[in-house]
Amino acid sequence: MIDQTKAPIYEALKAHQQNRVVPFDVPSHKGGRGNQELTDFLGINCMKADVNSMKNVDSLCHPTSVIKEAEELAADAFKAHHAFFMVNGTTSAVQTMIMSTCKQGEKIILPRNVHRSAINALVVCGAVPVYINPGVSKELGISLGMNMDDVEKTILENPDAKAIFVNNPTYYGICSDLKSIVELAHKHNIKVLVDEAHGTHFYFGDNLPISAMAAKADMAAVSMHKTGNSLTQSSFLLCGENIDYTYVRQIINLTQTTSGSYLLLSSLDLARKHMVASGKAMLKKTLDNVNYAREEVNKIGGFWAFGMDIVDKKNVFDFDMTKLSVHTRAMGLAGIEVYDILRDEYGIQIEFGDIGNILAIISSGDRALEIERLIAALSEIKRRYGKDPIGLFDHEYINPLPVMSPQKAFYGKKKKVSIKESYGKIAGEFLMSYPPGIPILAPGEVITAEIINYIMYAKDKGCLIIGPQDMEIEKINIVEE
């Protein structure tokens, strides 16, 4: 029997701190003595835990002792065949999934509303995307999940595809019919890769959507730091039984640092232990908090805190009720405007605001008084700033027109032109609002008038636009024809 009360990496670090070894290795701060200001800021325990890959604390690249044991504990906790500790973020896990299953010129089926990390992987490995346009909500203006009819049609048209990539859940909490997608894909010998960055908690709570491993997916990238209480940038990569995890480790080692942070590693180890022991109770409290907040926000008027009411079993198969996703456009403000007002005038930091919605992450760590403060602030914003929504951009997702592979476009000959003059050209780089980090444009896609209007509108509303070489977001690289 595996003992889930153990935390091998944490325990090895604690033992190391007590053995009084003289450090003539990196890091040069020597347990904090070399940088007092940093030690005062982070604390002595943090600095002493920031060590190098010594034999007694194992090596992330080739684990044989405590990290190996921690991987086995994590695999057991997530009901996976194998689990990898990822310290380059879920971005690295997403890219590893794609690079482990697809080679240059091979097809991968994926929805276009993926995180930039997925398309970045296509730039690196040369796999060719076959996009499924997700459903789009006219009321919310956002992309939804993958419709099974579209999935089946795309698989039948592309039987040579090596993998299908699924966002589950999306940033907003929308889930596809993951179990049916897995069953269909496996009938056609297609691997299923799941970006589960926002679904860590699915493994540890009750009355939540199905997890990737429970659905028998082949691989899943899990952001433990988002909803699993580990440190930022720490994640797990989970593998099913039909994946050769020894090969996956080789792919990970192509890009992941050889100097894995033991702060991140120990945080993953302890977070896994904590979620196994207390996850159900924590997530029940989270659901209670979010359900209360959702009901109160919907009483304000103008705002729509959506949830199971948008589930249609097609484009929205299920919904993650731990997400407080709120539509703002009906009361006359873009989501990013509400985001800015909450932060600048009320001292409230939410996860993100986009063209028409905001997202607040609520957990068991939030206090009732803070949730009341958010509800009160939204009510006051409606009273102070609410207006007719005429003139507001009414959708986030724009169907792409891919005409060239991301790799060919990104590495091809390019030139800079004004965004306003780029109509009809082929994008040679990414452009997106962040968060959520879903590209408005990806390399190899045609720049349309709708996209140009969206970019200008998003800039005007104060969205953080990233991706182009031009940091002022005035010009964009296009492919020279």
C-alpha cells in the first residue's frame, strides 16, 4: 500500500537542513548568508531549502530515490500510470504532451481556443494543426467546448491524426464530453491529450466534472499551482497506461531545466499530500463559497454569473462550478474595465477580465468577509458605471483562417507592417490578450478585418496584448510572399 501521508522530497530537504553539511556547491547565496536582503524578504527556511541536485535529494532529470518515490505517490493520488514533476510550468507539460506524440508533418486535432503553449509546441516540433472551431455563445461572446459531432467529423476526415488535444475545463469552467472524445479517439488509434491546467481539483472533490485520468485520457497537464495549492510555476504531467513514460522523460529533458527548484518540487510534494488528506473538505467549502457568490452577483442585475444554466450537453457538456465566471457586457462595461475598477478603486484583484467577462478565483482559503467585499464592489460598480452596452464588442472568439503551418510561418521570411495595414496578410507571429493567453492570431493565419478591429478595440479597453516583437503593438510580422 502506498502511504499518501509521506512527502519524500520535503522530508529529504528537512533532513538535509539538519545534517550541517558545508556547502561548496551552488547556489552561491549559501543558504541565504550571501544575500541578506533576499533572506530577509523570503525567510531563512526558504533560502535553506533552495539547494542543488545532490545525491540525498535526488535529480529531477534522472530520479532514483526521493523524487522517484514522490512521482509514484503523485501517480497514485491522480490515478495515473506515471506522474512527472514539472517546474517549467504547465506550459512545459503541454508542450511535452504534443512533442511526445507528434513529429514534424504529423497531424494533431485541436480546438483553436487553446493556450499559446500548445501552438508554441507546433512551432517547435513541426506538427500540423487540424482545427476544430469550438462552439460560441452569442450571449457571452466566448468560445465553448468541443461538440462531439464536430469531433467525429474531424476524426473521420483525418484518420491519420496522431493525437487530439482537449481543453478541459476552459478558463471559464466549460467542459467537453471528455469520456466520449476519449472512446472515439481510441477507436481510431488517436492519443488524447488534455490541457487540465484549470482542473486539478477534479481529482480531489465530489460533484465535479470527470478528470482526464478517470476518462482514460492518455496524458494530462495539471496546474497544481492554480487550484491545488502548490507554488506558482509547479505542475504535474500525468500519463496513462498506453504511454511510454520513459520516452516522455526524454522529451521533458529536451526543454526542462537541469536545475529544478526544490522550492517548487517540495511544494508539489506537500500540495499532493494536502489535497489527498483534505481536498474533499476544502472543495466543498470552495463550492459553498462560489455558489453563494454566484447567487448574490446574479441578484445585482446587469451581471450574469453563469454556471450550470449554460450546459446544453453539446457545446457545453459540463461546467466547473468552482469558477466564478461573470458576464459584464450587459451592464455596459467590458470585463477588462471591471477588472481595472476592482483593482484600482476597490483594492480587489481578480484573475482576469477580457472583452465581455471577468473571472474570480475563489477557494477554501477565502474568507466570508472578502467574498462579501467583492459582491458589494460589483453592486457599487453597477450603480456608478452601469450604462447602455451599445457599441461594445460582442465576442471574444474569431474563427481562424490557417493557410500555413505555424512552424513554416514562424521561421519563414518576414517583414514588419502596421497592424492597420496588415489586412489579408499571413501572420508570422502570435498576438493575444493575456490572460487568458488564447491567441487572437497564430503564425500561419490570415489577418482579417475582424481581427484588426478586435486588436484595436482590446488595446483601447486596456487589455494586455502580448506576442509580437513590437512591444508597442503598433506593428506585426507578416510572412513575405
